[in-house]
Amino acid sequence: MLSALRSLSLALVGTCVALIIRRRLHPVRIRPTNETTPPIVPDDIRPGIRRLVLSDLHLGAGDRLDDFTANAELTALLHHYAAEPGPTELILAGDTFEFLQVCLPDVPDLEWSPRAAARRLETILQAHSEPVAALRSFLAQRENQVTVIIGNHDFELHYASAKQTLRQALGLASDDPRLRFGVQYEGDGIFLVHGNQFDRWNRFVHFDGICEPFEVVFGTRLIREAINLLEDEPVEVATLIDNVKPLSAIFWYALSLPTLRNRATRRLAARGLVLLINLLLRNTAYVLDDDPRQHTLSQRPLWKPMYHQVALAATLLGRAAGVRQQSGVFPEAAFQRAAERELRRSVRAFGSTSVRSMARIARDPRHRSTSLFICGHTHLAQIVALNERQTYINTGTWTDVIVDVVTSQRQQQRFPYLEITYPAPGSPPDWRLLVWRGASDSPSPWRDERPSMLEKVEYPV
């Protein structure tokens, strides 16, 4: 164990040096293609209708990598609102489809093409046929509409082939306006984005469409080349890995796993760190051909904080190795507490970044009349008053969320969604963040569980 700790500590120190050197290398130059998706602007939005916002469903291929297990609940929600009088717009606010964890024998995992996007989406839609049928019923009400906002896990929806695959599954013509796609939604008192652009591991240089070569952000590589592999490990906690947010917390999650004396758990942690280090060393920075200023924008947000985290982990491992050498005992409890502390710090910083980013947008004079600033991505539902007239809302996720690594405690309010209505034409929106309880129960108001999950955090905005 001692030699392994020393080797891992040296590897982490070496990674720090490599990161500094790699930051000076030239990034890959990318060119936008015509596979794009425009933002949804005020002129595109029908004023005053009821809106529902769900995010981060992560519908997968129905296999071991698929984290969505709520087909019945989602189907019931869609049927419930399909039966409600008056027009309703369903806004799926990003990461609706889990393209990154669809592994097919006839499609290489790192193939990014119209064919690959269509095949992955076909597989997802077949695996979740009940919600797809419920969406068709929802759209059978001619006044209803579905708006799909693109996120980092379903970035391949930019391909026209993927858009057409979804239209066909819903029985719609290619020009039917009842289904539309966007990268941003603004109008009728709402500003909405998925939120990955606030996350340094999932920030695209060009998020509005596909580029050549295909832009693969670090979070995408982490899912494809590490997390999907780690879930194969024969350890119970392995299946929880991609339920921890943010992805950057994976580093500390691996080091804070309980029962580190267990050989299988140590193997999982060691393999995870080796994969992460390998990805960091091979990470690619991108720059648009026509905007050389993007060089520093695409690199600095990832490397600077990762250098600090890698150095801190190396220090912890070095100390642990020293204690083992002196006493013959690995300081498991103290080591895990330190790693858990860093994990919680990463989670707090992740949520705070989204709030602060939306607060900056809200202060822009162009958004003075906007009331609601909405995103997903972090997987933790949240309500923050930005000021007396503007509110930040995170709509959470419908997958499991791990809120305590040691006990594997999950978030109790599993199916959050936002309902927006308008009391009068031209008025600011009324809203309720709700939790779906099933077809036989009325939805209940969402409540803030943060104090029970981690330390109470205030967000100065």
C-alpha cells in the first residue's frame, strides 16, 4: 500500500508539471458547420401560456449505464398535463437524452457524425417508448408545444439527423412548429439556458452548433473514457459514480470512498485516478478559427483550479504515506475526512458558480424586465432570490442524486419540475417549483434540503 501511495503521489506531482507545460501548447483550431441550432428569442414565444420546465432527464439506452428509471412517473406527468385545459409548453431544459452513455456495437464510442447521432437517439427512444408515446399524446393537443434546449450530454442534437429522428418518433412533419430546438430561451419574463457554460469542465468554445473537428469538452471525455469504464468495476459504489455532481468532484469522490481497506474499492479509486490523470494529460483546448482570443478563454478555467486540486491531493497522499511508514497503519479515517471535505467544497462551489453567473446576466440592463433565470445541469434543485424582483431557479434532475458519499444517501425529492403561469396578459410570471408524486397524488411544493445535505451556504450575488 505504501509503494502504491508513493507512486500515485509522484504521478500527481508529475501531472502538475505536465499541466503547466501543456497550457503553453497551441489549441486545436475548429470551424463551425451548418449543423447549428439558433436561440429562441421573444418573437418566437407565445405570451401568457402555461409552461413546464424539466431538466436533466438523462434518458439512456435502457442498459446498465442508463440512470433514468422513472418511465412510469414521466409518462404520468405528461398524460396529466395533456389532459389539462389550455395550451401548455413543455420545455426540456437540456441533457434530456444521455448520448454519452449509449454504447453500440456498430457505432464507435468516439464517432461524432450525423449517422452516430441518429443511431444513439433511436436506441434511447426505443428504450423509453412509454414516455415517447406520452409525448405524442401531449402533442396531439394541437395547442401544446415541446421545446428542447440542448445541453452538454445531448449536444449531438445539433445534428439535423438527430432532430429528424425525434420528429419521426413523435409523428411530426419536419416543419411542424410544435417541436423546436434551441440553445437558449428568452422571452415572456424568462431567461433559460441549460447551464453547462457555467461549468469549466463542460464549457464549449462554440456551443451553438457542430464544429470541424468535433469539439470534445473535458466532461465529455470523462464520461466516455473513464466513467463508463469504472461502472464495470465489481464494487457496489461503482454504480454511483456518475450520480455525483459536479464531474470535477469525481477526483475527490474517488479519494473519499468508504472502506478504502477493501481491495476492490482501492482498485476502483486507483483506476479512477489513473484514468483522470491520463485524460488531463491528453486534454485538448480549442479555438475558433476566426477568434484567436478564445485561446486563453478555453484553457484557463480548467487548468488553474485543477492544478490546485491535483497538488492538494498529492500532498494528502504524501502525508498518508509518511504516516504509514512511521506507524505501519494507513490513516484511513483522517484521509477520508479530508477528501470528503474537499468533495463538499467542490459541490458548494459548483452551485455557487451557476448562481453567480445567472446573477451577472440578470444585472444586464437588457434583462431588466426578466423575472425568472432558469437552468439545470447541477442536478440539485435550488431557488435563490437575486433581488426583490428577479429569481434564480435550478430545476434539478429526475435521476438519483447522491448527497452523502459515505452513506450513499440519495436526494428524497426525486421528480422536480417548474410550473409557470401568468395571472393576466403582460404580467410577470407566477411560478411553483413542484415535485411530482404520481398520477394519484397532487404535486407537492419543492423544499430546500440543502441544510441536510451539506453545510448551509449563502450566495452573495
